[in-house]
Amino acid sequence: MTNKIITMTCPSGARVVLEKDENAPYVAFSFNVFKGAGAETPENFGVAHFLEHMMFKSSQKYNVLEISEKMEALGAEMNASTSSDITAYHFRCLPESFAGCAEIFGDMLSNPLFLEDEFNSEKNVILEEINASNDNPSRVAFMGMHTAMMSNFVPHAHAVLGKREDVQKLTPAHLREFMEKHYLGSNITFSVVGNLDLLDVTKVLRQHFGKYFGGKGLVSGQEKNIWPIPQKQAVAIPRDINQVKLYIGFAGPDAKEDERFTAILFNRVFGRGFSSRLYVNIRENKGLAYSISSHYYAMHKFGYIMVGAGVSPQNLEITKKEIFKVLHDMAQNGITEEEFARAKMTFKSQNAFDKDDREEVCQDNAEDDHLYGHVLTDEEINAKIETVSKEDIQSFAQKLLRSRISISACGPNIKEEQLKINVCQQDLEK
């Protein structure tokens, strides 16, 4: 039986998306602010993520310990995340605990105090989070590629965490200003998945999230936070480690473009899964890497195909060349009927598997509603997938080779000269 999805617009302009799932043993809830690090400026880099952390501290009704104790006493689990596009706060609980959890979450998100001692303590926590990220060679190499790739998509190029010097200069005033500017109106979507009725959900939201449910609408205009970032194709990060962490990015469609469905199927043939071209050629046939894969990232305003691999320093050049050989072959010769059928089947299967994760469904529903004006059905998605042809995938591979390409590597004695990209077939055959 297909679950019923009901949506409504609040007086403030915020949206409510309820998927009534009569078989759900628990309720998944998310409070989504469709502004993240991409809404920041050089003056407040890192503020969206810092604000997300501080929302779990003391509020008008509850101190930081009481928030955790009361949520756990209700059997709930809570968390949050920040990306370039969105800041999401979520919890899951038993249906009978939903109203109680919403009361605590509502006060937490509506009335944070940003106490100075808690702010300073959390600043140290975030600085340690940045330290941990900087100690991770894969993360460092990925951010190098991302920053280069996004240099034409400012202000999305900087790290969500911000740099140490960015976070050091933030104050509670920065958090309040960001919250007042962006946590309002049509930037907000409430998403719920569970065996609840819309009337019950809206009653709870109106009572405990009144600031967002019936508060002021969105009055701020479109941000123009654009500033120059040096264009750079290659980023080399020397590190005294055993492997080179290699990332190559190809500019691709964003989350609103229909071409994203071509990108999804292309990526499944190219580098997702044990039967993918990259895995078979580079790991299985040549033994050049323990791990190699590609991923398609579709954000609200940009997208890219990213290849990631870990290789020995002496295998960096040959691995880089083999990656482009695989892409060239797909661009010149296309893909087989077997690969095409397998890509569609694995996509449909994964889409079905994801339905078991109601928290992921909850988040996907909110993003669909925000991006497309409604929650995409399986029938819509599968129909879009069926419109993609083998020829579309071959054309997409050709398009990637003509796209802006960025490369980053972190490892011993890495230099930018090593990362130069030659995409002509005659260069690959040398």
C-alpha cells in the first residue's frame, strides 16, 4: 500500500510535509532550514554549522542537560547536520512521545539562549572537529577538489566547518544575526513520517513551533554573497602518509535539472559498485587501488561527478591516466545493454531499500517539496529514469570531458605538476 503524503503551507510561508505511514513503528521528524554554509560571507564563515551546534544548548525552558535528559526519557534520539544548502534538525521517537519531543525541540529551536560559557565551550568543540577534519587526508584532499570545483559557484566553495581562524572570530551576535535573517518563512520545512494525522501534527507544530509556524514570512531578498576566489584546477597537499588520496571532480547537473537522471545512471556504470568500470579496471584487473569509486553529488545550485581513490605514490600517475581512459572509452564507445540494464535495476533497488530508513525518507521528502514543489513519487522517478537512453549516457561522458575538471591529491611529496590533467586520447595512449 502506498503511503499518503499530505502537504500544507503555514501562515508564515513555512511548509509541512507529512507522510502517513501506518506501518511505521516510530515517528521521524525533521526541522529543515534551507540555508546553510552557502548563505555565509567571509565575515561569518562557519556560522551556520556553529549555530546548529548551539541549538542543542540551553533554551528559555531547559538547560543543556535537561534537553538531553528529557528527550532520552521520552525514548527519543536527536541529531542535526549542516551542508552548503540546508541545516536540518531531526529526532525520532515512538508515536506517543511525538508531542512531548516537539515541545522540547520547539523551545530549543525557537528560544536558544547562546550563553557565553556554553558558546565558548562549544567553540573549542568545533575547533577540535576542524582539527579532526584536517588530520584526515581523505577529507583534506576532498575539500581541495571541492574548493577548486566550486570556485565558479561561490559562495559554496568554502568548508562548512569554516577554518580555525573563521570560527575563532565568531560571536553570539553572528549566530543571532544569521538566525534572524534565515530561520523564517519559506526557508523552513517541517517533515514528518509516521502513523500520525495531519490535524494532530499541525496542532503540535502550531503550539510548539509558533514562531516558525505562524510567525513572519520571508522578507529578505536573494543573497548576492559573491566574491573572487582564485581559479585553480590542481590542488596538491603534501603529507607524510603511506598513500596518496586522489580526488577528481567533473562539473555536472544540479538537483533541479532533468539531466541528473542521466548522471545517476552514468555514475552507476562508471564507478559505483563492484561491477563498475573503475572498480573492475583499476582494482580488479590492475590492482592499483584498494578503494576506488565515483559519486554524483547534486546540490540545489550545482553538482559534480567525483572520483576518489587511495593509491601508492608510485601508482598515482598511472591511476590518474586509467581513470581518464575509462571515461574516454565510455565517451567514444558508449556502454553495453547489460551495463545499462544493470544500472537501472540497481538504482531502482537502492531506491526501494532506502524506503526502510524513515529518517532518510523524512529528509528526502522535505528536500523534494522545497526543490520541486511536491514529493516525487516512485512512479515519477522511475519514469524519468526510463527516459534516459544509452546514447544519453555516452553523450554525458563526452560532456564530462569538456567540463571544468578539478583534481586534488594529498600524500607524500605531492606537487601540482604531478596533477596536470591531459584528457586527449593521444596523451592517454603514451
